[in-house]
Amino acid sequence: MTIFSSPFRALVIGSSGTIGAAFVSLLTATPSCSMVLGIHRHSDPSIDYQFPNSIEAAAQELLNQGPFQLIINTIGVLHSESWMPEKKLADLNFDQLNTLMQINAIGPALTLKYFAKLLDPAGSVMAIISAKVGSIEDNRLGGWYSYRASKAALNMFIKTAAIEFGRVMPNTAIIALHPGTVNSKLSKPFKGEQIGRPPADAARDMFQVIQTINKENSGSFLSYSGEKLPW
């Protein structure tokens, strides 16, 4: 039994991306979801982590459409046309480090800050897409410095916010979710099309995990299978 009641209202942040769009489709077809709203860089309101002011502005514009019982944040970046994940320390560069920290950690942290007011204090979940490679304890292969570090920073923001929410919004759970390898632009350079799962399957798996969340799970780092991952 999830922490939020049925019917519920959902907000998907990053709904133009592969996983975000899959969540919108899934929730639209879910009878217990009475409304699903998606926002992204080109929506109205828009949200773009390269323009931090858009985060507060989007939250403010959506106030009259809340509260939401479920908010899912799917925004993230691994590579660009200019660079790929680093294989060695010598590959580190400022632009890549700065961009991944801004989009994978700082943006979601500010989203936590400003979108918290849109969560239903009577019972709600904010699920944020993280990545298993952000686990410090599980890091056995090395490499991917910027991505690993940005996701580890994201996980710390989530864990710390969950502790605060336990005091001020005890019926709200904040969790980090690892989606696994999904067929997407993000995973395509790494054989994601061959080894990944369809986006619809990934969204379904993660939603099944979300539906089991209660307030005692807040601050958890969970896999799409429901496995609790090490920080």
C-alpha cells in the first residue's frame, strides 16, 4: 500500500525525455491516476536546468494545479555531442564537470526546494531518477567521474531532504530510483539498444516500486526491481 491515496494526481518533470514520456503514457492509462501533467524545456511552464530561475518560476506557476500526490523527476544527462563519460582521470574537464553537476545534482536539488510546496502533505511521494553508478560503495570499475560524482551528490541531496521532510512533512516520502539500462538516447552509445529494456517496461517496473513506498522508505535508494541499493 502506497503512502498516497487513490485517486492520485501526478506531475512528471522532464516529460519530453524517454523515461519521462514513458511515465506520462503509463500514468495516463492508470485508472487510479485522475490527472497527469508533464513539464519539460519546451512546455508551458517550462523547466530547464541550464536556466535555474526556470525551476522556481515553473513551481510557482503550477501552485494552483496542486497538490500532487506523486512527483517524478526524470531529468538527467550522461553525455553530449561534445563529450562522453571519462575513462580516466586525465579526461576530466571543467565544462563537463560543471554541466553534469548542474543538471544531475544542482537542478534536482533546487527542484526539491521549490516543488516541495506542490506535494500533498496528507500523503505523497517524490521519486527522483538517480543511477546505480552513483553508489560509492558499489563503484568497482572506476571511470565516468563526472556522472558518478553528480549522481552521488544527487543521492546526498535526496537523503538529506528526506531527513528534513521526516520532521516537517512526515507523510511525504522522497526516494532515489535507479531505472536500470533503458533503450534511450542516453544509453545508445553504450549498446543500450541491445542490452536495455523498453522505456515502457522501465516505467512500469519503477511505478510498481513507487506503489509500495510508505513513509518509512523515505530517503531510500532503490532499484527498479525494488532492491535497496548501497549509497
